[in-house]
Amino acid sequence: MSSLFLASLIFITLLQSPTPAQQPPTDVVPQAQAALAAVLAGQFARVEEQFTGEMKAALPPGRLATLWTTLLAQAGAHKSCEASPRVVAIADKQMVITKCQFERAALDVQFAFDSAGKISGLAFRPAASAPVPYTLPAYASPASYAETEVTIGSGEWVLPATLTMPAGSGSVPAVVLVHGSGPNDRDETVGASKPFKDLALGLASRGIAVLRYDKRTKVHGAKLAALTEFTVREVVIEDVVEAVKVLRAQPRIDGARVFVLGHSLGGMLVPRIGVADPSIAGLIVLAGAARPLEEAIVAQMRYLAAADGTISPEEQQGIDEAAALGERVRALKTEDGKSGRMISGAPASYWLDLRGYDPPAAAKAVKSPMLILQGERDYQVTMEEFARWKAALGSRSDVTFNSYPALNHLFIAGTGPSLPAEYEVPGHVAEEVIRGIAAWILGRR
């Protein structure tokens, strides 16, 4: 949910991380351009007939039209596409990436082709742009910490990570950072900002060790995409448990004072993380979603569509399609979890795992102390959801609540209604958030 749009704009991706192609086939680019032109013209059947069998299973006939309508409702009307796309290699496949401009966002449209020339992958992602050099926030003191590269997990799911340790020789508390939805890197890079890097440097400058890692969906995306059954346990929770183990094994870290901080989807899953490891010293929720994923998708799309004062017929159709997604999820039966059925790019097992999950209600059973924070300008996770956390946990003396009027979903300050374009402006997590988290952790002994 920390990605630009909740629905991720990634409808089906059966791909690995790309590397530059050495000798791209000469016919790949024209084929991709023809497929993109067909999508833009609404000729979806022409594209679907080029799908591999796996793609046809993931996107049955007619589903591409639905997804395109949903995309337009989120990103706005299509404006233009670049004339010279990029070609990258993904194992034995070739992927053509075309940057397209929509009313509210620039997106990379990605078509992957197998060796037979069939479309084996399709994705719509926030457009890659030139990296913005990271500048230290004023609250980070480089002399106060040092960073080292570590790994978490083992075997096929091992993940690269960064441990930020406060300077000195004494015992320190520590915190694991848990990402929002999507294939996030360890900094939880969104647009021009790196909120997890801000948190790591800011907290380490105040005497708290921080472990952050590249998410499983980023490092092992192709392996996950090949699975027809998984849940948030495999995508998120298992890696959090492994990260906590890594921290407890560090000689300077007080194993009894290891905390977990979850942002957005990570915050939504904090109650499950607390159940998975009841010995965690405390749990921190940043913009923790408190409503079903399918409901949040509709609400976000409606907010974005109405941002200019009117909702176009295309935008309304996208909202209606998102609502239909919710109906499909609610209609799932338990046995569908083993069927391999895909819904909006995720297996039925994933949707069933979250269906009916009420994070604030689940948090009542968690005994660990909690800190729950919310930006009041956040349109992805709203103040209404923050109120649900308060209603469920407000009577507990070991749960603290804070909201910040000027902050958005990334806990970065701004003015006026929050919109996706705001994420393209470099910013830092507000110092008051860093101070509040640090004080809460250091105060728990």
C-alpha cells in the first residue's frame, strides 16, 4: 500500500529482475508496439490471443479489458507513449518497456515475450526515472552510527539487508522495518523518497539499531509468481520472524528489546506478526490499514477519480470494476485456495487469507505494547482507519496513539489534499515522527 496506487498497477508479472539484453531479437520491439497499440485501441482480444498458456490462465478472456479500465480510473486518461522503448533480458525471455504518460502518472508498460514470441508477462508499473540523490535528513548524524550488509533467512528465500548500528559499545534496543505492499526495496523507495532509510538513520542517531531488508517480492518475484498458492505468511511474516532472529544474534543488541515497525500493509499485519513471535518487545504501526484490501482499492480509486472535481465515465467504470473485484473475493470458497485461481494478479489463497481479517480486532489478542501513528493527509490509509485502531485498543494503557495533521502516507509533510504527484517531490520522514518512535522505544525497559 505504500506503492503509488494500492492496486500496484501490476496486473500480472511472471518475470524476474531484468538485466540489459545483449542481443535483443529484432522483432520484439515491433511486436510489443503492436500489442500496446492494440491495448490503446481497445482491441484486447488481439493481445490475449498472443498469451502463453500460463498468461491465459492468469488473465482469462475479457480480464485484460477490465484491468485496463481499472488502470485508467487510477492513472487517468492516456496521453502519450515514447517512441523508443527499452529491451531487457529476463532469463530466457525478452521484455520491452515503454514509458507512457497518463493524466495522473507516468507508467512503464512492460510486455515480456518467450522464445516462441508469445506474451509471457505483462505489467504496468510507476515509470522508472533517474535516481534522485539521497540527501541526509537534518536529524541524521553520520558519526552516530555505522551500516553493515547482512542477510536474513536461508536457502531459497535468503534476502539482502542493511543493519544500522549506533556507535559505541553498550547494549542497544533494535527495530525491524516491515514494508507496505509491492516489491519494495529495503529503503521502501517510493518516488523520490526513501522513508525506511530516513527511519533507520534517524533512529540509529538516537541509539536504536535498525534492520531493513529487500522484500521477498522484490528479490524472488519470479519464484513467487510461479506459485499458485501463497499467503501473507510467505510474502511477509516469515521474513519478519527471520529478521528478528538476526537482530537477537547481534552481540550488542539487547535481545529482550527487539521491536517491529510495520508500515501500511506491514502495519496491517502487525497483529499477526505479534502472534508469530509473542516475545517481540513492542509493535509499531505506521498507517496500518484497517479495512479489507478490496474495499481499500475502491476507496482509493474513488478518491483519485474525484480529485479534479468530476468523475468521468471511464473513471466510474474503473470504480465499478474494482467493486466487482470485491464481489469476486467475497464469493471465493475455501476450496478455491487450492485451485490456483488468480484474482488481479494474486492467487485465491492470498485473498482468502486476508478476507475477513480485522487488524484492530486481531490486535486485542496481542499482549505486546503498541505505538500507532497516522498521517492525517493520508488518502491510502485514512483517519477513519486510525479511528478503528483507537476504538479497538484505546482502553489499553500500553497502547499509544499519535496523528500528524501535515503528514501523508509516507509521513512526509505537505499541504492540501494528498495526491500521487506529491510522491515525486523529494522529502523526508518528519522529525517529530522520528522523535516520537525513539522516545517510545527508549522508554520501554
